[in-house]
Amino acid sequence: MPSNHKLVCARAARHEFGEAFQRAIGDYRGARLAATTWTVQLKQRFPDGIPLLPLSFLYGEDLARFAWDGSVTLDNAGDVTSHFQVMARTRPLQPEELEDDCYESGSIEEANKSVVVHDGRVHRDGRTLYSQHSRFCLDKVFGEKHDNNDVFRAAAKPLLDSAVQGSRATLVFFGQTGTGKTHTAQGVLDIMTPCVFMQAACVEVLCYELAGTRGGREAVFDLLADRAPVKCLTGEDGNVHVRGARAIQCRSSEELVEAVRTAFSWRTSESTERNATSSRSHCVLELQFPAAQPAEEALGDTVRGGVLRVIDLAGSERNFETQMHTKSMAERGGHINYSLLMLKECARIMHLNRRRRDAGQGKSEAHVPFRSSRLTHLLKSCFMDESHQTTVVATLSPSPTDVEHSLNTLQHVGMMRSARAWESFAEGSEAHQTVKEKGFHQVEGRGHALHSKQQDARKEQLSQFQFRKVLQTGGSIMRKYEPENMKTEAFIDERWHRELNVKVEDDLWVLKDADAECTQVLTSWREEQWTASKVHDLVRWDAPTLQAFLRSLPLPGEARLPSTMTGAQVRRLGRRGLRALCSDEATAQMLYDALQGEEQASKAAAASHRGANAKITALGQSKVYAALPEQTQSLSSQRGPNDLAETTENSEQHQSQA
């Protein structure tokens, strides 16, 4: 089975059962709000941990502890001085997403400087819905209430000050297509432009893009010289420089704005299914500041000025968003995905090398393939040069269809941060200890252990039933006089329950991919759905329910039903029995029609409940047809066997790319 079948079914489940997953998100946010409120009022009156008890009673122990750590404990709230900063910004939902009944699947913990992604899933047993809450601790987070000015002050202003003083700095915008990378980059540049000339009299501007060409090669093009090809070469100082690019000297903000506008007009962009104008290349804007003192006064040494690079990376697109791409668009998209893959691979290898050094295995470090692509070659100094200040701004989408991309983005920028933080400080130094104590290294997380999300979800489910209950067998005499000889047997044998007999090799064992995780099983929602499906079932009505139903009907006459009669009894009366208990024919007919309406509503509710259960089972087993629209399923059912196979194959190919 293709691996993307699971992704298709997960996205379909988040859309189909959005009400349940929104409740899980609401539980987390409610627990966080309650933790913050109760802590202020009760922390001084009670010992530590006591205010957590009512939260555990209301929301469950795991979710309460998870929310408590994000709002009260605040392990990541301390400031850490590092040359490599990782930040995240979440955009608001778009109008078309709101029309599609999308909901926010992410939360911002501003005080803890972390992002929580809520991943709704269907359990493999085909019975259980659960939500995986994953926390990623960063250096700064921006929510919907933050604008480009906030991003500039936190991310770009320190880099600009450092570059003016003669250092090298890089600002990278990283994320999925459609998350607001270019919007944020352009907004930051607009705010930065007047600030540049408040600190420097002039600045040289270079702007180039990294894009794919025909023949499967990746090239660099100068956007200030009508996309003339240039080269990226390593200089004597060990840094990567662009040779042959045109540099424009600007002495005012108007000149800088005009140069940037001219360069961006040459950038490769195309209309895709995701955006009307989507950037199809990695754009690099380089600002070179003059040296602090003339070169002839530097005792014969060459004095270089500071450099600030602003890099707007092209985003990866989902497969179903590239169906209408031409051959050239597909080639360029392949180069983009390859360069981003190599960037993630370099971050992963550096992270593994950091772990080897942590374990005292520094001699077995793996080679980091920075030269595998132009992008990683250009960004090598960001990771290897301790004096190079770098800030990565990850842009995220709150839509539930983009949960996988948000998790992937946060996992990889977290690896970049952890790998760079190790190299920034010497082992045993005070700064290094500060990073380990106050950074997200304090939380057991990314890559430290294996765990199974399926086992996590099943763990709480098993506690709801008597699956592990063991009973003693034998007579009362043996239990009284020979208790040591009593035999035991399982109350429910796991051999006959598939949710207890899952093979380990078929389970989803993965690395811990977040700083903290919490699995919430939506048992209460399933119970409410089952109860709602039985509301109109007359057999389950007791006497008070039947009497309340009679009072709600505008009967013309009197219905003399006994006060102790239940719904099951009145259901067996039929039309003739009701006529005998009513004052006139019209009253009996109206009561009979009302009861028949309840019968029909009960059948419809039961059918809807069975359909929802069938869809949960199919999605839990990664059956793609369950993610197809109902119109497609009904059309396929009306065709013959051959046509059905062809339709299913084409539909699965189309929907699996969604």
C-alpha cells in the first residue's frame, strides 16, 4: 500500500470528524486557561501540585499535565543567548478555508515560546478517535495578533545591528507553500529599508535566485542583471560568495526600494493550484555594509564590511497541488524539493553528530553534505561559523489539512537549532550549560527514544474496559481452604479482540518528534454520539421521558396514558391501542404519527451512526475509498466490475495526492 494512503485517510478524518477534534483542541485550551487562572489564585494557598488535581479530574491526568507545563511550569520561558535563533509564525485561516469548515489545528504558547500542533487521528483498531498534542519549544513565536513589525523587531533588527557592526548575518524564511513566507519577508524588508540608512550612509545590494534549469542542474541567476547566470564559490575567508553578480550601491531608502522591486520582478513565479503567484525559486537578497575603517588604515589587512542576507525559500507543495504543472514546472519543483531535502538532511546529520558528541563518540561523526546543493553550500557558514548570526523564521498554516507539513517544518527547524546550539558553545562552558538547562534540551524529546503513537492511544482506551481483568476459577471451598491452588483466567481474552493483538512489527514506531507529546483519546465524544443515536429510540424511553414527550405535543384532546407506562410498552400498543387510551380519533392519530416520526428518526440516527462507525473503521485501516466524496462512491457503485476497478484506481490516485 502506498505510504500516502495513511496521509489521505488522516486528512479525511480530520475533516469528517472535525467536531470531535475541535472538542479535543478546546479541552487543551480550556485546561491551559484553567491552569493559569487557578495557579494565580491557589498557588500561594496550597502546596505545589495541589491545583493540578482538579485539572486532572476534569481533563485527564496526561492532558492536565501537558497544559500545566505549557502555562505554569514554563520550562522554555528563559532567555538563551545563541547565534542561531529559531522562530515560528502562524498565519490566520484564509476565507476559502473558513468556507470549507476548517478549524485551527495549532496553538501558540507565547509565555513558553512554543507551538502546539493538534494532530487528529483514527486509531488502527477502527473504533477510536484520538488527538496527538505535540509541543515544539522555540526561541520566539508569533500568533495572529502579531504583525510584521513584531517579526522585524525580534528577528531582523538584531541581525541588522550585527551586520552594521561588521558581522555576517542571515535571515531565513522557511515553510510550506502558502504559509506566508514571501508576505512576511516583504513586510520585514519594507520596515527594514528606512532603518538601514539610519545606521549606514550607503549599502551595496545583490539579489540572486537559486533555481533549476533544463538538464537536471541547479543554477544561480542574478536578478539585478536580467537573470544572468553567476557562480557561488568559496573564498579565502571560508565563506561562500557570489562571483559575477551585479552590485548596486544605494544611498537612500528610495534607491534601495527601487532595487529590490526591480530584482523581485525578475524572480521566477508561477500560478499553481495553491497560489495565483507562487515563488518557484530560492531568492537571496544580500546587503553589504561598508567597513568600519578604510582598508588602507587597517595595517595592511583587508577589512571587510558586514553582510546581511535575507533568504526567502521556496516552499514544498503537496502532490495534488501539482497535477496541472507542466514539464518545466515539474522540473523546477523537483529542484526545489531536492534542495530543501538536502537542507533537512544536513540538519539531521548535524543533529546526530551532536548526539554522538554528547555520548562521547565524537570520532564517529558523519560527514555533513553541504555541497550536495547550492542552497546548503550557501548556508554552510550559518551552521559552521560561530560568529555568523542566523535566524530562521518558520511559517506555519493552521489548517487541519496542513498538519503533516507543520509538524515536518517544526521538526526540522528544531533539529537545526539543536545542532547549531551545540556547536555555538564550548563543552562545559557557562553558556553551554545555560542552553542545556533553559533551552528545549531540558525536555526529553526529539530523537532521544522510540515510542509508538498507536500504543499511546491504545493505552488509555484499554483502561476504559475490563480487558486486563483476571478472575479466579474454581469453587468456593477451594477458594477458602486452598487459595494457593486457585487458577486464573482473563476476563476478556486478547486473542479474540484485535485491538489487543496487534503485531509489533505492524505498529507505528517512530522517533519522538516533539519536545513534549500528549495523546487524548476521544472516548467521551464517542459515548455522546452513541447516546445521541438512541435519543429517538422508543424502547429506551422510561416513563418520565414518555410523559415529557406527551406534554411537548399540541394534542387536540386528552391522552390518558398511565404515568408508569414506558416507551417500549406504548410502542406495542399500535394504532388501536392508542385509540382506546385517547379521548378522540384526532388525538390518537396525531399521537400515532408523532410516535411513527420518532421511529423514523431513530432509524435515521442509527443508520448515520453505523455509517460513521464504518467510515472510522475504513479510515483506521487506511482504505482510501473512505476518503472519496459520496458522489464518487455512488457513481462507482452503479458501474460494472471493470469500470469500478478503473474508477477506484483513478480516484485513489487523485485523492491520495490530496
